Amino acid sequence: MRLLRYFGWPALFGLIIAAIVTTLFPQFVGNGPSIAKSIASQTAVTRPAANPTSSYATAVQRAAPSVVNIYTRTRFSHPLADDPVFQRFIGGSNMPQRQRMESSLGSGVIVDERGFILTNNHVIAEAEEIVALLYDGREARATIVGTDKDSDLAVLKIDLDQLSAIPRTHQDNQIRAEVGDVVLAIGNPFGIGQSVSQGIISATGRSGLSLNRYENYLQTDAAINPGNSGGALIDANGNLVGINSATLNETSFVGIGFAIPTQMAVKVLNDIITHGRVIRGWLGVEVQRLAPRIAEQLELSPPSALIITAVPIYGPAYNSGLQPGDIITHINGQAVSDGSSEINLIADLSPGDPIELRIIRKNIWLTIKAIAGIRPES
């Protein structure tokens, strides 16, 4: 009885407390594992993201052997060398050498084991001699296979064995660069030798820079300096993303460089190798952007359109019935913007591809169908 009295009252008191807790806080009954899971779930959600890689050495090791330094020599004539007045002051016998050789530098990317190299057209423009210095120390004379001034690209060829072509993701067709992607620029800045700079993709589809006719640049803050032109822009895995091309000249702008996307560069490469020049789709119209005020009055969404200012005769647009004054609102289902994107859209078509245009003619909506032609050479 003493034991019962000794243990009975505490046990009874415990049962009463348990009953009160069960009544007032039923969520705690049988939820031990669920509470644990909830805490674990909250921990998983709030856990900070993994730190980015501390090294891109593997990516550089994959790509660097495919990036070459390019040295060119161009014969330069003094602009007054043939001027009779200038010759009279200098004197025939004292006439300085009329021509001299100027050297310049740049970079290039081996994109095919057969020795095809992509670089910028401005790197090799008017060059009389081109030398490629490879990553392994070998040198080779390079010949020009073809150039495309409209995109500022050129294709070179060297005859060497055991060349390393730069890796490319899914043959450039599926995965495209996105804003925020980590990228590395590899080239020969200022001629000091192959160097690597790191940054991100700052923007895609940059156009309207008045650098070339066809502009679809990747913008990056990876350092691109003189000599980097024609070099490789790669992703964090070492795959080619673009061909480094330009940077803003103003000294007040830092971290604004531009690269030609791989998809565009490889099309130029393949066309030049196959056809000797780039084959682009052509509609055959001259346009200008419609004033935003007028676009708003027409209740266009978004308020943008292109107005046709001229239609050359016998071109695809002429044959389809397009007329000056027609307002283009859509091309192949895509709303038009400033004209630059539309130029690239049509240029990417193959001759013979259909082009559907939604237009406004004298306040009447029409659908015009045309067939892409071959753009005449510049």
C-alpha cells in the first residue's frame, strides 16, 4: 500500500497532464516523424546554394589547345608617295621607301581538325602574310579560305597534323548561352601570349551597334583587349560559345565586350567551305522603324512595326506583291521590333523557304506570302 501511495499519485498526476496536453494541443500527438521531416524540409530550403567552382582549369585545358595566335603583315604605302608636289619637296633621290610592312596581331580558333580556323575579318583584312602560332609552339602559314565582311568573320586554313578542334556543345544547335552563364575569353591580348579572362554573359542578341550588317552579339564582361579579336569565348565546361569580336572603344566603358555566337559563326564557316561565300535568305525590301506614336494609334501590341520604304524590282518582296508604304507587323508569326532582329531572322532562312508577313495596307490587314531568295553579294 505504501508503494502504491508512493507511485500512484505521481502516475495519476502525469496522466492528467497528458490528457490536458492532448486536448489542447492535438497537433503534437503522433506527429513526431512529421515534425522531424518538417524541420529537415525547412533546413533544406534555407540552406545556401553551393559555392561556385574555385577553378576553371579543366575548361581551359579542353579549349586552350584550339586557340591560336595570329600575326599578319600588311604592305603599307605612304599616302603622299605618288604625289608630285610631295616628291618635288623631298627630291627623287631622297624619296623615302614608298612601301613598308606593318605587323598586327589577333587570335583564331581551330574548329575543324582538317585545319580550318575561324577569326575576325578585321584581323586579317588586306594581310599579305598570315602566320598562326599554335598552343604547342608550332607555327604555320595560313591561307584565306573566305571572308564575310557583313558578320566580320573569316575562315583560314593551315596544313598541319594532329590539330585539336575546340569542343562544341551538341554541334551548336540545342544549348544556347543565357544571361548569367559563366564564360572565359581566351586569346592573345596585346601580343603578350595566350591569356584567359573570366566573366559572365551580360546580354544576348545585342544589335544596333553599327559594327556590322548582321549583329546578334553576346555581350560579356570578360576582358577582351586588342589581340583578343578572333579568339574563343567558352563556357565553364570548355565548349565554344562565341568568337570574340569587339569592345567599346570609349575608355570610360569597362567590361563591355562582344562575341559572335557559335551558331552564327559555324554557319558562316560551313557556307564558306561549301559555297565559297555565305548563303543568306533575302526578302528584298528596304524598311525603317514605324514611329512609336503611329504604332500606338494602330493599337499594335507591342507598339512596334516596320514600314516599307522601297521594294527593288524582281526581288522576292516585289514578286509577292509587297509595296512601299506597307506596314509589317509580323514575320513568320513573330512580332517585329526594330528591324535588326528581322534582318537576322530572314538571313538565317535558306533560299526557297516560305516567309509569311502580316501587314497593314491602307488600314486593311493582309497576309502576304513570299519565298526567300538568295541575298546578292555586298
